[in-house]
Amino acid sequence: MVTFDDDLRLAHVLADAVERTAMELFASPGQEVQVAADGSLTTDAAVRLEELLRHQLQRVRPRDRVEGRLLEPTGQGERRWVLDALDGAANYVRGVPSWASLISLVVEDQPVLGLVAAPSLARRWWAGLGSGAWTGRTLARASTISVSSTSVLDHASVSADDIASWLFGSHGQGFAQLTDRAWRTRAYGDFWSHALVAEGAADVALGAYLDHYQLSALEAVVREAGGRISDPWGGAVTGRQSGAGTAVVVSNGRLHEEVLTTLTPLEGAEG
């Protein structure tokens, strides 16, 4: 079986390369912030971080293609590095420590490794195809992780971002039923909800709008931890080349079908 251990070590080197700059600019009052049409934020810090990641990749993987959220794709290789240099930009500019750099490698439309580096939380989550999922501060100080064994929805801890989008969108009725049934509902948001499912601290995470820059890294970690990730109708969420986002359901696997059934009424459901 092909492993990607060398690439995973490189992903940590990439995260190391941007960590100091990311922390120095965190909550800096001098940041320039732009608001996109969908309400998401982009900062000059995010551009700087993506530039640093690309510089490192150009040095050591010049034949690989690089796709980032903010800058034009480079390279023509079959291996694609997919970067979201600053997931949680709104938190970043407000001084909330829940933000991360997401780094993934995609081969034949399959994420074969993912790294979520959250320096303000002093944590990383990572996984490589066939190598399991891990968390820790560094490769040398890591422990393996796996999803929870919770199998009863009434006992589940559920995290959801952008509550209004869920409650007043097409899944509103199902979302209300899901959160009413669950033991505990919180809104950790962004990458963190999904990382918590991967390590077994939460059982279900709902993302209202995630794109392939985020999903490539998150799917690799969730999958290797034993979890499941899909859209609200059970469809695949990676392998999509466009920047279009989708609603996402992440779970420990045991609860997934029940969550989908509860969240999406059969009548009028879309595929």
C-alpha cells in the first residue's frame, strides 16, 4: 500500500513555516479586512500565509500543483496541494483563538493526507491514508485519535455552525428536531467542530457552508479517525473541483444515517 508519510512530514514543515507569522499577526489592529459577497472575510494576513506556504512547496515539490483559496493555481502535476491558509478568518481578526491553517494533498480526487494546524490552541490534527489519525503539538508529541462510540442520538453531543442558516434554511425543521433530540448542542464552529468529532470529543458536527479548500483536509482526518462525512443527503463532498461550497454533516459513523434522516425530511428532499 502506498503511504504518504514523507508528504505528511512536509505538511508539518509547512505549518511550522507559517506559524510564527500567523501568531504575530493574530488580532493585529493594522490588518486590512475585505468582506466578500457571501459575507466571508479575507485579510492581508491570510494572503501572506498562503504566500509562505506556496514558497515552501515551490522549493520542495516544484512539480506538484498548488491550489489555494486566495491566489491563482500553479503547477500541472497530478498531485494537488490544497490550501486554506486561514480557516476562521472572522475569529482571527476579532482575537478569538479558534482558527487554523488547513493543508491537504489530493491524488486522483481523493484526499490522501490532511493537516489542521491551530497554533492559538497549541494543537494539530492530522492523518495520512492508511496511517491513522493523530493529534498533538508536533509529530514527536502525538497521540492517535478515533471517533466516539456513541450510538444513540439522544446521548450525542452535536456542534453546528451558522445556526441561522440551518434553522431558517431548507433543513430548518429537521435541524430543530435534531438539536431537540440531542443530549447537548454547541457551536464550536469552523474546523474545530469537525476535529472534535475526529478525536471523539463530539459526536456530530454540522457545517452550513464548506468548500473543497476546507473539506480536503477535514475529510482525510475524519475518515482516518473512523468517522463519516457527507452532504445532508448522504452524497460525497470531496472530488469537486469548483470553489462552490456545500452543507456538510460529519459524524462518528454510527449516528450518520439517523442524523441524515432526522435532518432532511423525505418529502421534498434534494439529491
